[in-house]
Amino acid sequence: MGGVQLAHGEVVKRVYRLGRAQRAWGWVEGVLVVTDTRVLYRAEASNPLNKSTLNREIHLKDIRGVGLSTRRGLGAAACAAWLVGTFVGLLAALFFGGLLNAVTSLGSATSGGSVGWTFLLLLLWLVLAVAILIARARASVVALAIFSAEGDSSPISVTGVVGTRGGDGFFAAIGMPLIILMQRMGILEAGAAAESADIDSVRSVYAELGAVILDLQSRGTLGAD
């Protein structure tokens, strides 16, 4: 488990690999481990620029329940973000097109070049807007949580947007192109491990995890065998 020390006599009952993403410059993965006394979540990321880990745990006796939330496709917030971002991108394309028109016209006796700049920027805007819409429509949201018996706190929560995101809208794609590119290449931190999860696998984990925890809580070391 990469640095997680088990107590004397502690027995590992289940190991769930929630996801792993291997990219050109690095990798990220998340693992959920159930022992006869604890539930541990460990995420790790490694790339040429940094290495990071995320460790969380909760004792079995303190667990009240398990929750799972998934969604495929666009939600209302993501759809609104795409619409607003696309509109902002259209204004930006028109503005920079007009600016390039003015610069081009200073060195040219004709205005043909200026019309070309506007057309190219509008074409780029259209291609990016459609690409981001398709990427967002194919993405999925997954959230697996283990709740504490004290209140509604969730010491272990694995949440992420799975799939090709491309930002939350066109504005994000324009405003942070370098960040998005580096993330695609693998410059990620451990907190992004959930973004590599497979929703069907997480659903399988959820279907079994509650029963495993209840069995261990009632039977101790003999449970979940």
C-alpha cells in the first residue's frame, strides 16, 4: 500500500483499485483498502515535476454508511458554463479578429486579409466549442463517500469528473490552455485520482463495500471471508 503501515495483527480483507491513468509524462491512481479494523484510501501521482500522495482513513467502528453518486453527460451547471463560455469565446473571436483586421490593413492596400482573419478565428471558435461540448457530453461524474457515525462528515470521499473534460467551457479552454495541456500530458496531483476511475468498477465496489463493512463490524476478524 505504498507507505501505509498496518497495526500488529491487522488483516487486509479487500483491496479495490478505483482507477489508474497512465499518460505520456506521468501516472495517477487511487486504491481503497479494507482491513479488519480500518478503511483506508490512498491516491498517488508521479510525473517529472512532482510526486504527491493523498492518504485518508476511518476506523470501522466509526462508519455509519456508504454513499455513491454518478452521472453521465451534461448537468445543468456544466451546460450553462458551456453556453456562457461559448458566448464569451465568440466575443473574443470577433474582438481579436477585428484587431487583426486593423493591424493587417495597415500593411495592405486591400481589406481581403482582414476578412480572412475573422473567418479563421470564427472557425477555430466553432471547432473548439463543438469539441468541448462532445467532451463534456461524454464525461462522467463519480462520487464515492464513506460517512462517519458522527454527523454527516465524510472522512473518505473519492470525487472526480471522469473522461475527457476540456475545461468547464470555452472560456476555460482559452484562459488555461497550458494548464489543460499539462494535465492531459500527465502533470497531475494525487487528488485527481478519481478522474481516472471507471464508473462501472466504482459501482461494483459500492455494491459490495457496505456489506463487507457491516460484516466486519459485526464479526470482527472473521468477517468478509
